[in-house]
Amino acid sequence: GGFAALMVRGSLYLISTVAFFALELFSFCASTNEILRQERRAFAIRRMCGATRAALTVRLASFLAVGVLALPVPSCLALTLLGPPVSTGALAALLSILLVYVALLCVFLRRVFPGRE
């Protein structure tokens, strides 16, 4: 019937969306790792010249925010104006994007600051 076909299509759509997101996340992490590897000396020089850990954290957080949050957050916020059920999905997407951002920030901060001060 129609319901079973709809569930199969929905499941395939969900699986393909998750696979695409995983591929996108993998490529973003690989690119960001390469950029951080190239900038490692610059971070060390900034620290030797007096830059605080907080200043470097803000620098890294803003770099990641441009890559991770700049496009999807305004789109999700615009979709929340449409009301339910679209706003519910947009808020869920916004929450998951923010969680991914925080997780990526923690991972990359550990790579920039590998040891304790």
C-alpha cells in the first residue's frame, strides 16, 4: 500500500541525508585539519608574543562559526517563522547544528592546545 511505500521512501531519504551529512562532515574536518596544521606555527608564535588562550579560542571559534554556522543558522531561523510543523523541524536542525559546532570546536581546540598550561 501507500503507507508502506511512503515509509520506505522516508527511510531512504533519511539514510541518504545522514550519509550526505557524514560525508560533508568528514570533508570539512579533513579541510580544517589541514588548515590547522598549516596554522600551527602561527598559533605558537601568537602564544609566544603574548596572545592568551582565550584570544586564540575566540579566533578558532569564529573561524569554525563561519564554516559551520554561517549558512544553515539563518536558513533555520527563517524556517522557524513559518510555524509548525516546519518550525519544529527547523529548531531540531538548529539544535543538531549547534551540537556539531560545539563538538568540532572541542576537537579542534584539543588539537591546537594539546597539553595543559
